[in-house]
Amino acid sequence: MPNSKLVAIVTALSFLMTSHGARAEITLEHLLAIDQLLSTNDTQALLEYLQKNPELLQGDDELSRELRSFSEIANSGSVSYDYDPAASGDAEVTRTASSLQH
């Protein structure tokens, strides 16, 4: 399950869209895609999204730091990928998030 702090940060940033320090080039589309993936707890798709959008990990803002932390933990094998969108009925959400990937 994603860190609740990460969920809170994504939610806050989707409203504020501002931060201190060097901010990654995060668009509203990125935030919506990340929010959808977190809402469905699809950690594998979130990691894939971050791998396809590495610029999201480059900033010095709070969101970039949390996404980097998640990515490092997931890449080390410490995240369980037991998510099944078909079983949970979230296949449409996953397809929507995938269509937003750049």
C-alpha cells in the first residue's frame, strides 16, 4: 500500500501546484494519473508510470522526494505487487491512467 504521506502530498499538490526549491515539471495530467493509481493502490502501475516519466523524480520538492523514495523502495523489491485490476473492477481506471502516460 502506498505511503499515506505520499497520498496526502499528491492531493495537496493537485490543489496548490506550488512548492519550494527546484520543482519537477509535474503537470496536472501527471497528478491526475498518480492520483488514480494511488486511489486504486496499483503500486506496480505507479512504478511503471514513474519509469516512463523519470522527470517526475528529478525535483527537490516534496512530491519528487516521496516519489523517488517510493521508486527506490519498489525497485529494491520491498513492495508487494498483488494488485489485480480485473478482480477489483478497477481495470477502467488503470486503462485511463495508462492513457495519460507520456
